[in-house]
Amino acid sequence: MDFSNEINNLKQRGLYRELKYFESQQAPYNTILGRKVMVLSSNNYLGLCNDERIKKAVCEAIHKYGVGSGGSRLLSGSFEIHKKLEQKIAQFKFCQDSIIFNNGFMANLGVISAICDKSSVVFCDRLNHASIIDGIRLSGAKLVVYKHCDVLDLEKKIKRYNNGRGLIVTDGVFSMDGDIAPMDDIVSIAEKYGLLTMVDDAHATGVIGKKGRGTSEYFNIKGKIDIEMGTLSKAIGSEGGYVAGKRDMIDFLRNKARSFIYSTAIAPHNVAAAIAGIDIIENEPQRIANLRKNSQYIKEALGLNMRCRSEASSLVDVSGITPIIPIVIGDAEKALNFSSSLLEQGIYIPAVRPPTVPEGESRLRLTVTALHMIEDLKRVADIMRKIL
Ligand SMILES: *Cc1c(COP(=O)(O)O)cnc(C)c1O
């Protein structure tokens, strides 16, 4: 392969990706190449990446357990703190048990490839995260894509392809669009046709639902989604992935999920950070309230229509507002230029281009966190409207 040719090709199409490096901790303000920037693209929704209490919990865990786990979970890398976190996630999610992975990507690969095989059919929203798609491919299952959040199309496809060994999988909050999957309807359809359901709550945990417990709490369908997957790396502020559900399903995953079995266990201090993060989410509901206030403010200030289906339903509830605001530009190069103009004004929102989003849907993915100040958001909205 001629790599330099491939890279030039990407550059010509506006699809070349470049790393930008922060010079201090994840926060509303940071520094890139010596320039102070306001960050409006982080998944640190509740501001927990650098909470002093969590840092302290991490230091204590390092003193007690060291910096690496030294083994895979089933051999010599399980510590009591892993079990403590798994129980805590189960309790937070109102599930019987949970299993943790090194990250959300590995959780999706592990769970889907363990539960599905060549004889399965997986019904997958068109805009699901890449790790879900890769998990389905790895499993060898038949992949059936349905239109984004469209339960009529989903049912049509189920009627056509269901063979009795099926799974419906969807992002809870869509990572690049910020809308919410109609999970109540999806669960009803799954029950009607005898299918398993799985939700990826990477951007829903700590964000939607009265207490930030995610999609099942938002729709009040606790215990009805078979597989509740999520990450510890977004609102929870640490790293790691999890799957929560019924005891037997989790036990099965401990025996069968290859990304769980054949990888060194997540380091104890990251586990400690996640435990401390969930504690804060449970004890400080004002963080979620603030996140919603900021999300709503920026959407209104930008004059964007909210796109969540759930907001049109009887479930109207401020929690239907998510902190992910897609500003769809279309052309990749134009999105890049918009992002550069903002950076010149000290605002950091990188452009998201294909294949992360569909062709022709390049965008700025703006996110707010609980820690942003309304005055700052107002300034950003003014600048953005001017450039647009
Ligand atoms: C971020 C993300 C993941 C992956 O989680 P990591 O812990 O970052 O690996 C999976 N699914 C969705 C929808 C995500 O946004």
C-alpha cells in the first residue's frame, strides 16, 4: 500500500484527521499550542474528569493496589474493587449484575460477539456507533439496518428477516446527533416478536433519566431492556465499559466475551475513579440539572430545533434535551473551515466527517458540560451565528 498516496487522497477529500493536544486537564477551558480555548466538544458531561475528590480516591487506590492489574480478570487480575464497581453499576442501573470491560468499544465487541453467531439476525439503527457495527460483523450475524429511530421501518424489517434468533440494538442517545432512541416502542416490538434488546448508553448514562441512570430510567422501562451497555469514560469521567442485565446473562458473558477474557483487567485506580464518579452522580443531582440547563440554553441561543422524537410524545420532560448538538454543515471541507474559524476565536469544536457520520453530513458536534457558564455559552452562540 502506498501510504503517502492514501494520505494525500484523504487530504484532497477534506477527510485527513489530525491530532490536537490539550496542555492541561479536561475542562471548559484548556490550552492548545499555547492558545487558550473554550472546549465545546468534550464528553466530560458532568465535569468529573478532574474532580478533586475523585483524584483523591484514585491516589488512595494506587497506594493500595498499585498502578496495573497484572492479569486478566479470570486469571490473576481481579481485585475486590472490580467486584465493588460491578455491584455498584448493577445497583445504579436497577439490574441484577454487571460486567466491566476495558472500554466501551470492547464491551460492544465482547457482548455482541458472545450473544450472536452466524445463525442470528441483528436489527441495527442506521446511525449506531461503529463499535456496535464491528461487534455485529465480528459475530458473523446477519446485519439488518433500519432507518434512524424509525420503529415502523424496524417492524417491517423484523417481519421480513426475523428467524427467532434476533437482537435489536440501538444507541440510547445518538453520539453524533444527540437524539434519543424510542426505546419504549422498541421494547414493545421486541416483546411482540420475541427478540432481545440492547441499548448503548454511552451518552445516556449520567445524562438522561431523572437521576441520570440512562435510557431505561428515561422511558421508565427499568429491567425491560435485556442488555444495557455503557461506558465509564463519558459522564462518569473515568475509563472502562460495562454491560448490565440479568445475573445469568452477565455470568454467561464472563464465560464467553472474548474481549473480557483475553485482555488485562482494567487498572484498579480507574475502577476507583468510576466508583467515586457514580457516587457523585447519585449525591449531586444539581450537576445533571446544570447540564440540562446549559444544553437547553445553547440550543435556544443557536436557534436550533430540537430533534428528539421523545419530546413530541407524552414524555415531555426536560431530560429529553441532551448535551449533544449537531450543527450539520454537509461538505467536509466547509465543516473543517468552520471549525478553524471558531478556533481562531478561541472556540474548540472539531469537525466530524465521514466515516464517523454519513457522506454529505459533516458537522460540528457541539457539546456542553455541567461546568460551562451561561455567559460563555452566550458569547459562543453570538460568534457562531455570525460566522454561519
Ligand atoms: C464512546 C462510545 C463508545 C465507546 O466507549 P469507549 O469507552 O470510549 O470505548 C461506544 N458507543 C458509543 C455510542 C459511544 O459514543
